[in-house]
Amino acid sequence: MSRADYSLDITREVCPLTFVRAKLLLEKMAEGQVASIRLAGGEPLDNLPRSLREQGHAVLEVAPEAAGSAYYRLTVRKGG
């Protein structure tokens, strides 16, 4: 996968602030650019990918940082 144009760490945030921070980042990006978002498991992992898809963005990958890790990487391409 190509390198992300932007990155964001929201591991210390809780819903709905995780979505707000991700949305603010995507608003300043150009269509087609890619963001790598680091987030915690649980509610953010359940909600953020779904919410971003509903906003018209493409979720390219959601993967744990390492085996057994509590943190994940979400890769998303800004939609139009």
C-alpha cells in the first residue's frame, strides 16, 4: 500500500471525539488523499470505520499494529 499523506493518533480519545478528530482531518485533505489513523480497539474500532464509510470515504484497511495489540491502524482514502 502506498504511503499515507496524513496521519492522526486518536488512541487517547473516546467516541464521539474520535469521529470529530478524523472528520476534521479529512476536511482539510484533498479528494483521493490517504490518511493513516491510529486508534484503540473497542468502541472507536467498531464505530469509526462505519462512520467514515457513511460519509463517503473508502476504508482501505483496518489492522492491529501487532499481534495482540490494543491499537489499530485504519487507512482511509478521502471520497468526493
